[in-house]
Amino acid sequence: MTDEITDIPNPNDVTETLRHAIGERYLTYALSTIMNRALPDARDGLKPVHRRILYAMRELRLASNGGFRKSAKISGDVMGNYHPHGDSAIYDAMARLAQDFNVRYPLVDGQGNFGNIDGDNPAAARYTEARMTAAAEALMEGLAEDAVDFRPNYDGTLEEPVVFPAAFPNLLANGSSGIAVGMATNIPPHNMHELIDACLHLIKSPGAADDTLMQFIPGPDFPTGGVIVEKPDAIAEAYRTGRGSIRLRARYEVEDLGRGLWQVVVTEIPFQVPKSRLIEKLAEIVQTKKVPLLADVRDESADDVRIVLEPRARTVDPDVMMGMLFRNSDLEIRFGLNLNVLIDGLVPKVCSVKEVLRAFLDHRRDVLQRRSRFRLAKIDHRLEVLSGFIIAYLNLDRVIDIIRYDDDPKRALMAEDWGKPHVRAASEADYVPPVPAADETDAGLTEVQVEAILNMRLRSLRRLEEMELIAERDALMLERAGLDDLLADDGSQWKRIAEQLRETRKQFGKDSPGGARRTTFAEAGEVADVPLEAMIAREPITVVCSQMGWIRAMTGHVPLDRDLKFKDGDAPRFAFHAETTDKLLVFGSNGRFYTLQASTLPGGRGMGEPLRLMIDLPNEAQIVDILIHRPGGRLLVASSDGDGFVVPEDEAIAQTRAGRQVLNVKDCVAQVVRRVTGDHVAVVSENGRFLVFALDELPEMGRGKGVRLQKYRKVLGGQGMLELDGGLGDVTTFAWAQGLSWTMGGGKTRTEPDLTEWKAARGGVGKRAPHGFPKTNRFD
């Protein structure tokens, strides 16, 4: 008999699909990232790491008017008590709160190297010290008065606040940025005076429109200043939807150096742009001559920002030069606004500015109510103690007798009937212990009162005067009545919140140090595209390109037959006169046109630079020709197979280094490019066949293979393969009435006035070339 084995499932095993398992775990990770790391809380504008840093500094008693402590000590306490992550990440977060070029109202007062606007990193935590600022203290005002909820820290040994009371709208005042899973936030800083004005308006008119708030908050206020050139309508739309972008430019001024000379000095750079990187970009622009108007850049900054920009000529318009720099450098940026925040610390939402301010005000009301109830409880406790003190003062002898002679003074004080007269005992024998009442609730003193009396010092007895106790009691009763009225009336609560906001505005507003608006507004002042003649000095140059592709520009129009130096094994190929304002068209054998600015060519003192470093010309492609661009002109392009067409020059201009594909080539190469100057086309093959036809027979197009210019015979070659009997030799255009000229041996020029014999339809074979035509089958 065999035992039957059956698979019995283990009840502890949990089976689920891989998709469900991964999805559930990734969702958990995403929620953790969103809520505990990346997105700030709309109420206090802080992320957990910032909140824990400031709370740890409060626990260390690092007040704004106190001493500093080592940053290593602070980051260590934060990591050990509240934030179990890397100490370097904690220190970086704390250092950012101390950088006045990153935070509009710094929350940490740093002592030492905390980084700079150049982008340099802060010194190590062991070298720097820190304490809180007054703004940080304002965020935590009321923590000891049950203003917010607390929760256990990560190991349950301590407690930390869920959110700060926040005396001002820190989310918009200091801004925030972060990247979560599937969402991000990017909030610019604003001026606190303007934010509080908007809050006061919302308290007065809760239904105020979003556009109305623009009267109080015209736009962000960046710590590095700058000029906002975004249109007010675009800013209003961004504030209304919570998404948008804001154009921010550097602030500059023109310094007169005398004798017609001037220079531009940049005094404020855009927010979050490292100055060192900006200088490098401007230096690159000078080197590559991307902005020909700019001759040099110098960094003369000390404690302030001072970037000097020198123009290439005194005739340059400063606004035109700065307009080009705004386009080509980080002197102008777009700050993307994305008001994605946590509402009540739980729900991520893209909010409008009004919704964020509303969330802050609702939080302030909740804080006010909680602090008022906390104060009520304290007043009730104090009133109870004061009532006991008054009873003790009125029956001081009896209290002393009980404390002196009774074995259990606490029970005796609670059991004593304080309404009947008492006689002081002359001795312990005369002391009459109190008789406990049948109902303990009828006792004269409560346990709280008795504890306060027993803990009172003897020296207080002489100062324990009835009038002072009664005055304190009456004042507390009056305060209690006011708190009761406050909690019962919504209008009184909002009035108190408005008073608190005005006090905060007085402390951090525009009249306080550093409280004035730094970022101003201006018209964009877009600089229209202007001819290069208006931007750079128009000077003659001689462009020289060697057979190996080394190009240079010599100053002035030197003779084209002048002997020039080239690298060993190299020789001249192209040489022509041009001007610094010209654009050059480089035609490659791959059928692409590349564009170069003549003013950006290397000087003629050396051997030049490889042309392939300036354009993305493949190594297997050769340079067919280099032409000076003539706007409105036309070019004839042709391949080695004899196909070609006419292309407008303006459509051959390339905007990138990669060039523009014009002539499609396959199993052949681009061979000829000629400027169209007449009404007829002359084409010659490699085997000397000459053909003339009307230019109208060629199509004009922007890109393509083209049409057949000349027909070549197919002959039987080696191994029975068909081959073409020659290919395209050269092609040119001319005016029929003037005839066709070409250069003969010895430098002589011959003109053939009548080409009727060779004229035929396009695509023909042609006839033998005219007498005296060069054996090279080239028209040059």
C-alpha cells in the first residue's frame, strides 16, 4: 500500500500577482516620497527635513539672540533624534536655509563658509556654526502652547511637531522646490509685506477674486533681485492656475568711461544661476563670437555682484548687445512656477496663490483656537491656585498649625472647614485636628490648592497680600472672559489673526532690514533681429581655406595670389575676399549646406583651425565649395551622376552645426554648386561632351535629387559590368546674349558668342566641346 502525497498549502504563504505586488510596493514608496520628502506643507511651507532641523535647533536653545553651535552637533542631533538619514543631506539642507542668495528670509543664521553665489559648496560641518533667525522663531511661536499636534519620532522615544504654527506664509515667502514620484514642485519666493497685505485683504473679503490679489502681490521677489519682464496677464494666469513661467533678467547699468567709451555692469543676476557658470558661458560667447558685439567679460565682484561687459566698438547700442546676451546666456531665465503642495499635510494638489493663502489663514485660525484653549486651561489652573492662596492668607495661623503639628498636613488641609473661625494653637497639645467631612466634595481646598500651599516658600508669606492676589485673580477672570468671547465669535478670531499679521509685518515688512522688495518689473523690450552691419564693425577680410580644410580670416583684402604658410603637406584651395558681416555657405559632397559667420572665423596670424571643428561635416565627406551668402540669390547644385536643380540661397541657410540637407545623393556625391547669373545652363561631361539648354528647364526646389542635366552612355566594362562613359565634369550658368567665357592655358580668356550648335533639350548627350575648351573639362 502506497501513501498518497498531497500538497497542502501553508496558510502563512501569501500569493499574489507580480503586477499587484510591485504596484502596491511602488505606491507605498511614491506616497512616502511625496509626503515625507519632496513636497512642502501649505501651512508652514516646510518639508520634514527642514522642520526637524529647526525643531532640533530650538531644543538646543539656539535662539536668534543667543550663541552659535557647531553645525556638526546640530546635524548629529537631527539625525539621531528625528531624521534617520545621511548627515551630509541634513547639513546641505540646513546650509541652504542659511544662504541669503537662495532663501528670501533665511531661517538659519550661519557663521562660517556656507557657500556663495558663485556656486561653491559650504565648508564641512565641523568648521561652521549656526543658530536660528528671528524668522525661524516666528515660525515656531506657540509650540509650547499646544498650537499644533505632535507625533512620535521614528523610534518612538521622542516627539516632534507635525507642523509649525507659522506666524507668516512661509511657503510663498521663501518658496520651495522638489521632485517626487510622478510630480514636482517649484515655488518662487515672494515679499512678506505683500503676502501679509494679501492675507489681510482675504480676511476682510474672503470671496476676493484671484486677480484682485495681484494688486497686493504683483509677482515674485527673488533674493538675488533682478528684473521681471513677464507680462502681468501671464503672471496672473500662473497665480490663478498654479502653473506657468516667469521671465527674469539680470539688472545692469551702463557706465560712461569718457571719450565716447562705455561698458555695461551687471549688478544683479537671475535667481539660482551660479555666477561662476554664468561667467564661463559669457566667456564662451566671447570666444566663439556668438554675440559679435561683446568683446570681453570681467568679474569684478567682491561682496556684491559686478560683472563688466565690454563692447566691441563704441558705436554699439547697449540695449541691442544686452538683448542678444539675454537670448544666448543665463542673463535671462524662465522660472517655472508649479504650486504643487500638501494640503493639511496629506493631499498633494496644484493650488492657486489664493488657495495657498487660504490654507495658511485656516491654519492660523486653528492655531489661535488651540492656543486660546491652552491659555484657558492655564488660567483655570491659576485661578484655582489663587483661590487656595487667598484662603490660606485669610487663615494663615490655622494653616501654619496644621503644617506644623499634623502628621498628614495634606489630608488635614483638604478636610478642614475653612468657613468657621479658628484659634491658633499655643502648643501641639492645644492643636485640634480637623474632622473629615462626610462628603469629600465639600472640602474647602482641592488637592491642587493644597499642593500649591505646601510647595510655597516661607519667604512668600510676607509678600502674600490679599489685594495682590485678588488683583491677579480679577485680571485673570477678565482675560478668561475675553478668551471665551474670542472662541465664541468668528469675527473676533479673524480680527485677532489680523492683529498678529500686522505685528509680523512690522517685524519683517518693507521697513525692516532686508524687507524691501528687491525684484522690480519692466517691459520686456524685445530686441528685433537687426542686420549684422548694425551690430558689428563692417571690416574687410580675406578668407583662406586649405586643401586639408584649415580655414582662417586675414584682416583686409590681401592679394589672392599672395604666398601663404600652410602646414606640411597642405596647400591652398579656396581664397576670396569677404567682410566680417558676411555669412558663408559651405557645400559638402554629402549634399548638405553648412553656414558660418565670417566674424567668427579664426584670425590669420596662425594656420587657422579645422573647418570640421566648426561644422558637423563627416570625415568621408569633402568640401565642394565655399560661397558668400547673397540674400535672395539662387544656386545650381548638381551631383556626379549629372542630376541637379536650382535652390534659393535663403533656403540653404542652416541654423545648426549639422547643416541643411539640400541635394539628395545615393551611390554618388555632390559635385558642383554654382551661383545662377544668367538664363542658360552649360554642362560638360568628364569625356568632353558639351551641352547647353535653357535655365527654365531646371526646377527650383528646396530639397531633392533633381532632374537629369546630361545623359551619359552606358558601356560594357570589365567582367561584363555596365559602366557610365564618364560623368559630370562641370556645370555653369550664363547669359545667352553675352555668350560663354572660360579660361584657357596661360591665363587667357576666350568667349564663345554663339552656342547655337551645342544648344539642345535638357538631358541630351551633347557634342564635342568648342575649340579651345580646357581639357580639364572645367569652366574656371
